[in-house]
Amino acid sequence: AGISWFLIPRARNGFAFYAIFALVITASVQLVGVYVVFASLVFPALAVSQLPNHQTLTGLFCGLTSVFIGLMGSLALDLPAGPMLVASYAVMSILFRFFISLKVKHN
């Protein structure tokens, strides 16, 4: 299924996408927990929803930044990684949303 994702573009549409998505989400929830998976899916998308263009790259950057800050905060403060990740997703998404709203307002 992995190689067909790149070789057959229509595999990314419809049933194949949803089947792979369901398997990945199920495995992810079992590995890291429902809150972390939910936060990683929802918070970056909410952060960039009002951005007129480059939503994918900005959302990816928001998510990666959140993971880095959450894991480094967990390591530095000796706290559990899951709650720190969820908190960092929330804080970074609020900050991204705030700065995006300033940018959109000035344009």
C-alpha cells in the first residue's frame, strides 16, 4: 500500500485514503493516546484555518514546532510527554492563530 501511494495518485483519493487513515489513527491512538492524536490533528488545522494561502506548510510548521517544544519541555521539566505535547499544541496554535490574524488584518 505504501508504494502505491506515490505511484498511483488516485490511491490518495477515496477509499484507499480513508482505509490508510483509519489504520494509522487506530495505531497512533494505541501508541500515544487519544488526546495527543486529537491535538495533533485539530490544533494545527485550527491555527491556520484563516490563512489565505500556504495552509499546509504553515500547519506542518506549527505541528512540528509544537512537538519540539512539547518534548523539550517534557525533558527539561521532567513531566509526562503526552500532556506536555497537548499543552504545547494548544499554546502554539493560539500563538500561530494570533499572529496570523494580525497578518490577515494588515493585508
